[in-house]
Amino acid sequence: MKTLPNFLLLIGLALTTACSQDIDPFEQVQQVHYFIPEVSSTLQVSGFPQPERNVLSEEGVLLGKKLFFDPKLSSNGKVSCATCHMPQLAFTDGESLGKLGVSGQALLRTSPTLVNLAWQLDGLFWDGGANDLESLNFAPLTHPDEMGANLEELVQYLLSSVEYRQHFELVFESELIQSAHISRAISQYVRTLISQDSKYDQWQMGKASLSDLELKGYQVYKNNCSSCHREGLFTDRYFHNNGLDKEYPNPPELEGLYQGRFRITSNPKDMGAYKTPTLRNIELTAPYMHDGRFKTLEEVLDHYQNGIQINESLAPQLIRGIVLSPEEKSSLLAFLSSLTDSVFIQKHLQLSN
Ligand code: HEC
Ligand code: HEC
């Protein structure tokens, strides 16, 4: 890891000078504190992946948080990341095709939750069009219908604040603020949005129990949903066509935006395929699907039961639909509620104040 040698060097320095002189080499040196977040076994992941060039430090995460909630980053001073990714809605905005950006124009997709993205390594955005957070962040920052920022002006704004200037210098050891630093800090914050304290997690760890109804719903989930919404992260982090549409129009000015993953891969199997969203906090993240077309979870279940549009790239396990009895449906909905993580929400609400 790139940062480790620096750290060792400082220890070495401390040891050598401590015996010869009374000078404390740490006196002037302000150091960041690197850390790795705790990861629950209930996420069923191994380790905490992060790029070598941008490992978490407490100070870096704090800076990222400040940037995430700062509307002054946008062209009109009114839109922050949190405008569309609100902590109380598990970092979504409750809109289908929201008009919350600086232009007031409707977006073409709905705002996804930002939880557990540290492990989303097979592509970010609904179609996997971004490879990592570090490169993704420039899109919302500069998009005319999101924050509309000009990166040079943004850097000037940050340089004009003593607080930001000192904070950037501490975290990135450079007096220059580069736009890459802005994105790195925000990425550090987003990687710490780890949702792993729901009732389901407590139950898995033997610290809480699920009701009979929820337990029945867990079985319904295992039998019908877990092949894609895989247990742990509740997503397989992959792309499927779940039968929302029969046809995929392609107005030239939208450059394939209605064609899902196909826009990225040009593979006919990916036509209309989108990233499996996590079911964690699903109660809080309505409306549903990449374009927010369903307002309720009942509508989602109706889609899987009666609404599947047969098309060439449809996921094979959905060809007959997912037929559930009314009892199975209500138990499934009860189980899905057990994935709401109020500990996570409370924690990030406090942090955003
Ligand atoms: C005006 C609303 C809006 C604002 C402001 C906004 N976003 Fe988003 N965000 C969206 C939408 C809509 C998408 C889905 C886009 C897509 O998939 O094509 C998205 C997607 C994302 C994703 C991908 C998540 C995933 O599961 O793949 C990340 C990460 C993200 N935004 C972070 C941010 C950050 C960081 C900021 C601030 C710099 C920000 N967003 C500002 C609306 C917004
Ligand atoms: C073949 C894989 C697959 C199966 C099986 C599957 N899903 Fe999905 N699910 C997806 C994909 C892919 C999406 C996103 C589609 C889109 O937005 O275009 C999705 C979206 C959803 C959403 C919307 C989430 C959001 O944040 O917008 C919910 C809720 C959901 N599924 C629940 C279920 C339930 C409950 C089951 C079992 C009854 C199930 N799914 C079975 C792949 C699947």
C-alpha cells in the first residue's frame, strides 16, 4: 500500500531522533489516521476493497462528508450530493425521474441507494457505465442536470476557504487542490456508507429473532429472489433483464440510455439489463427500478407475477414469472422490512448535521 511506507518512515524518524536530540519530530507533523472499517460477516464479503491510491483515513472521510453535503459545490449553490442521496432515505431521493438538479430538468434514471458500494466492483451506475467511485464522481459534479459545476471554479471556491484548504492539505499532503482530490475524498466517505445492522443482521448473528411471518418470508426470498438479490449484500452485483419492457427505443441523442447494459457492452444479451439493486433498506428507497416506475413493493411483486415482458434477453428464471400466494407475498414483504437498517440511518443522520 502506497501510504504505508510514509507511515513507517515517520516511526523510523521518531526512533532515530528520540535518542540523539530532544527534538520531537511529531510536534509539527500533523498526520492522518488510516483505518479499515469493521465489516460484518453478514455481508458475506471478504475484506474491504479500496484502491491503493486512495486508502481511507478518518480525516479523508470527514473531508468527503463535508463535500458530500455542501451545496456550494454546485453551479447555483443549492444542490449537493445529498439533495438526491438523502441519508434518511438510505441515500436516495424518493423521486422517480427527479428534477432536483441545478437545471430543474428531469433526469433519465432514478437515484440509487449508495450503501455498500465498496464491494460494487463490477460496475457502478444502473448500467455499470462507471468503473470506480473515483472516476464516477465527476459525472454528478459536472452534469448540467445534476450539480453543473465547473471544476476550475470549484477548486477556486475550495481554495478560498481556509478550512477546506487546511483539510485538503492535511489529507492529500499538497498545497494544490486538484479535482482528483475532491473526488477521492468524496469516494472515501461513500465507501464508509456500510449498511450491516438491520434486524436481519442481528438475527444472523444470534442477537435478535425474526417473527414466524418474517421467517416464512425469508424462505420465499431464498426460493425466488436470492439468485439475483444474493444474500449478504442482497445483490449479485451483476446485470440482468428482469422483464420490464419488450422494446428498447434508442433516440440518437440519448446514445443508448434506454438500452441498459447493452450501451456499455454492445452484447445483445445485455439489452435492457440493469444492475441488480440491493434489497437492503428497500422499504426506504421507493420508487423502484432504474426509472422509478413502481411506487410500492406490492407493485414490484405484481410485476414479477403478472407483468414480465418476454423478450430475447430476459433472465431465464423469470420466463414464467414469480407466482406467489397472498400469504407468501405478505410474508416476503415482512422479511424485506427486516432489511431496514435504522442503526445505519440514525448514524448518518447525526453525521450530516
Ligand atoms: C440531481 C440528482 C443527483 C445529484 C445531485 C447527485 N446524484 Fe448521484 N445519482 C443520481 C442518479 C439519477 C444516479 C443514477 C444514474 C445512472 O445510473 O445512470 C446516481 C448515481 C450515483 C452513483 C452510482 C451508484 C450505484 O449503485 O451504481 C453514485 C456513487 C453517486 N450517484 C454518487 C453521487 C455523488 C458523490 C454526488 C455528489 C458529487 C451525487 N451522486 C450527486 C442522482 C444524483
Ligand atoms: C433474474 C434476476 C432477478 C430475480 C430472480 C429477482 N430480481 Fe429483483 N431485480 C433484478 C434487477 C436486474 C432489478 C433492476 C431492474 C431495473 O431497474 O431495470 C431488480 C429490481 C428489483 C427491485 C427494485 C429495487 C430498487 O431499488 O429499485 C425490487 C424491490 C426487487 N427487484 C425485488 C425482487 C424480489 C422480491 C424478487 C423475488 C420475488 C426478485 N426481485 C427477483 C433482478 C432480479
